[in-house]
Amino acid sequence: MEIREIKASQTWKIRHDVMWPNEPFEFVQLAEDDLGLHFGVFTEEKLVSIVSCFISDDEMQFRKLATLEEYQGKGIASELLNYILKLAKEKGLTKVWCNARSHKKAFYEKFGMRDTLKSFSKAGQEFVIMEVVF
């Protein structure tokens, strides 16, 4: 397993397949993708997990953390999340946050992220804003 920086366009297929398969492909293409840092986990040169990070001032939002279904439950997303949290600390950022699907909240809590008690709905999904402050 290897984590490396990738292009935004390399994230789109996994974003679509895992997160929004019933939406048009363009739904997963973010207007701000060109402004972000994008990382992927490769297993035997196959891209299996992705995340996109957007830094503004002293904080980072990560978006679209997704792992191909057949690779889920193996700790791959955990490795990727640890990687970007470490990156944020190395960059001297003070906060990392995300819009987490409500049913995934417990996953993020394992990394010290807390529920901000702010929530919203998008395309039939419930989200909660999670954050960790350094």
C-alpha cells in the first residue's frame, strides 16, 4: 500500500462509484478541485482510496474520502486519514474538518474528531460537520 499525491481527475471515478453512484458523473466534480491537494492509496498500482484536501488560512477541509467497496474494512481509509492529519500538523494548521455522512460519525471520532452539532442534508444524505483542533 502506497499513498501518493494524485490529480483531481483521478479521484472522480471512485467518488462517483462509492459515494454518488445514482447521480450524474459531473456531480462529483468540484468547482474548486483545481485548488486542492488530492491523495490516493495504491495497492499493487491500483488506485483504491482517495481524499481531497482544501487549505484555507490555518485550517484544512477534507472532502470525498472514499474507498472502493472491495477494499473497505481493511484500514485503508484510516491510513489515508492519518496521513492527511499528519500533513496538516506538519503544515502548522490548527484545524481539520469535514462534512461526514451521519452514519460514519463513529469512524471519524476514532481519530479525535468531534461532532460540531452542525448538520445538513444533500441529495438525500444526512451530514454532520466533524472537526479536530490541534
